[in-house]
Amino acid sequence: MVYPISMKLSKLCLWAIAGTVVLIIGTYVLAILLPFYQFEVRQFVIAEIYILFYLCAAFGCAVALEKGRLPRLMRSGIAVGAIALVGWIAENIYNDYSVEWVWYTILIWPTNWASLMMIVGLLLLPEPRAKWWMQLRRITIGLFALLAAIICYAITFHPREGLLALTGIYDSEMWLLTGGYEEIASKLGYVIGLLACGGALFVWLAAAFIKPKQDMESIIEITEYWLSCPRCGLQQQAMTGLDKCDQCSLQIRVQLA
Amino acid sequence: MSAQPSSLKGSFFKKVIIAFVVLVCITILLLIALTLELNDDWMEKLTAVSAMLTLCFGVFVSAGAVIRRKHIASLMWLSCVLAVVGTFFAFILIWGDHYYDAEETVGRFTITSFALSIALAHSGIFSIVSTHTRLLFFTKLATMVCVWLCGTVIIVMFWYEDLFWSMGGIFWTILYIASFSTLASIVGTIIVPIAMVSHANKEYIVNESISSRVKILLECPKCAKRQELSSGNVRCSDCKASIFIEIEEPRCECGYLLYQLQGNNCPECGRLVRESEKWEPTSVGIDLETAKPDVE
């Protein structure tokens, strides 16, 4: 019997999320009961919130992984997210303001990768609807990828605090440029973020209200193809769309996007 | 709209959804214009109006989806009415400069109406989410409680603002509760709908007779190149056509594998097996032992 770990992962993540929420409540109660420990409690709460965010991203990736959506990328999202989580917790523990931006520069890449994988996984979860819907989904994924790239670039190459400052390429002119740099980066990020969120909203809204079967006929070209059933091995001709094995009734959906 | 309060015509609901989509587009465009500093006072007001209308129609769409299932219809209609009332008060706030003296009270009514309508619509949507595990059921319940808690704290804070500031330590406790319930509401609202379609919503994790990511030997429907592909979104190695492959084993609603099941009822829960999912006993040469479903 084949029993892949991905089958359990979503359940595991959900339990972990529930556990972290209980832990946050416990820490809050501690903060109320023991006000003199507030600073330590604040650090704990921040670390727990990081864990909660990571678990949400891992949960999204795990569900997509379960459904067979880009398995390698989803696994990378879970693994890279774990690295980012460890980094953020370390940054929270050391809490050194002088090297704050170094942490940001290093950690923004894995954080953005994990978040992007979660969003891509969730966007790929619904079955294909109409052609326009699939195009919209592609554009939305592209916008999210662009947004992630802008955030990473903006932080890493920040003229005053980023990689340029670290390498010693730093002068007052650069410093003067910072205002404009930040304005352009934030505006660009905001506009692309708005468009990406709007796209994601439409993708999920359409997925919720358009039944896949209604539009399937119009978008899928019905073609005959040959396949060997992965369960019973029977070699047979099948049709694109949902079909089932003549021998063992295994349901197989093959669609040309 | 139908004369009966519990029903909602499909065509009308479609129009509401289209209106919501159009409003979202307008709001996004206006927000982009504001970001690019193409704004003046009038533009800001227009963006605020558009955002309020989007919020109002968002509540309509959520409530409409619940009403169409003939579920807690009266509460959902109440949510729609509160959204309209909230939008009306918001318009007064945005455009009515001459109502300046009453601004505080109008603001309180706006917040109260919107908080109640959103909490009601949220509860409505969550009440139609079917859960098969205790974990997901309690997650759903906790999210609904957190949304109401968050709404209540916001309403109380707006109505008794002065009292809050004089409370000292209790004020911070309430603020902690508000921030926690907001965080939990957001996390729960994202997680529960996703968990609904995942294995986290299955009471028993049932072993599969084949791996969900098994490789399949098939011909590309486009170029007829024979190759081995995994399930999910893949590409043909020859013509690079994007192919979506999904393998699904017919199962009973309780999760029992229907493979090689002879008979009309599920042996696990007794449910009637749908005709389309029935296994046809025409097969030869399949090892019955390897296909036996195991429940953990």
C-alpha cells in the first residue's frame, strides 16, 4: 500500500495551527496575569505569530501538494518557509537594530518564495473553468510573482540600508536618492499588489460560482488518446476530460490547457 | 427579487455578482489613481464611496449564496439590510460636510451596521461549510466566535470610547483580546475554506490502492507522443503542450474505497453507492488482496 506523507500533511498543519493559536492565547493570559514579564511575553507572541504565518503558508502548500498541483514547487515552499521561520525567530531573539536590515535582506527571499508558493498553490486548486478564467489565473500568478520580485529587489538593493550599503558602495548622493527609491518601490508594489489581489478575488469568486462542468465542453477539445491504466495496467483508448478505466473504473481526468 | 423572502432568483443573484465585480474593478482603478497622485478631494470621496459600495455588495454576494441554499435566510436578509444602512451612513459621512456636529454619532452607526452585517454574512457563509472532522468543526466554530468577538469589541470601543481610555489596565486587556480575535478571524477565514477540500476534512485517512502521484503512461492528446507523466499540471516532453492530469478513485462520502465493491451499499456506513461510481465486476486478473481498502 502506498501511503505518501503528503496525505497527512494538511491535517498535521491544521492541528499545528490550532495548537499555536492555543499557545498564543496562553501567552496572552500570561501577559495579563504577569505584567512584569511583558517584554519577554511580547517576544514570545511575535515568535508564535511567525509560526502561525508559516503554518498557514505550509498548509496552503500541503493542500496543493495533496491535489497534485506543482508538487516540487509546493515542497520547496514548505521547506524554504521553514528556513525563513528559523531566521525570523533568530532575528527576534537577537533583536539587534544595527544589523536589522541584514536580516531583512537575507530573510525576505525565502519568505517571499514560501508565500508565493502558497498563493500559486491556492490559485491552482480549482479545476479549470472557462478559457478567460484560465488566462486570468495565469495573469494573476504572474502579478504575484512580479510583486514578490519587487519586494525582494526593493529590500535587497535599498540604497541606504541594503546590499549596496553593505558592500561599501555608499555615498550621500545615494542617500539623497533614497526618498525617491522608496516612493517608487512602494507605489509600484502597491499598484501591482492591488491588481494581483483583485485578480485572485475574481479567480476564486468565479471558481465558487461557475460550475466546472458547465463550461468544460466549450473549452476542452475532446480528443482520443491512448493510456495504460496506472492501477490495473490495461492499455486502452480514452477521451480527454473525465474518463474511467474500462477494467478497474479508476477515474482519470486528462485535459489540454 | 422573489416575493418570498427565503428565495432568490438566479438571474438577480448573477446581476448582484456582476455588480460586485464591476465595483471591485472601479475601486481598484480609483485606488491606483490615488496611489499615482492623480487625486483631488473629489477623487478621494469617490474612492471612499466606491469602497463602501464594494463592501456592501460583498455582503450581498455572501448573504445571497447562503439564501440560495435556503439556509438562515431571515438572518441573511437582515445582514443585507444592515449593509445598506451602513452604506447610507457612510455616504452621509463622506459627502455631508454640513452634518459635522453629528459626525461622531453617524460614524458610530456606520461602524455598528457594517460590523454586524459582515459578522452575520461571515457566519452565514461558514454555516454552509460542511465539516467531517471535529478539528475542522471546532476551527470553524472558533473562527465564527472570533469574528463576533472582534465585531463586538469594535462596536463597544466606538460607542464607549471615553470610558475605555479611563479604564487603564483593562483597556489593554480588551485591546489584546481585540487584536487576538482579529488575527484569529483572518487566519480562520483563510484556512477553513481551504481545509474543506483537503484531507483535513476527512474523518478517516483511507489508504489508496495507488499513489495519488503515480506516473501514468499515456499518449499526449495533442502530438500522440507516448510518455510517462505525473498527475497535476505537466508538459508534454515533445510538443510542450500543457496537460492537466488528475486521478481519482471512486469513494463513498465516508471515504470508503469503492474499488471492487460488489453491491449497492457502502459496507462502512451503509450509504447507497451512486450508479456512476459503482465498480463494474467485468475485470479479470486483479489481485483482490492488494485492492482491499484499509482504514486508519
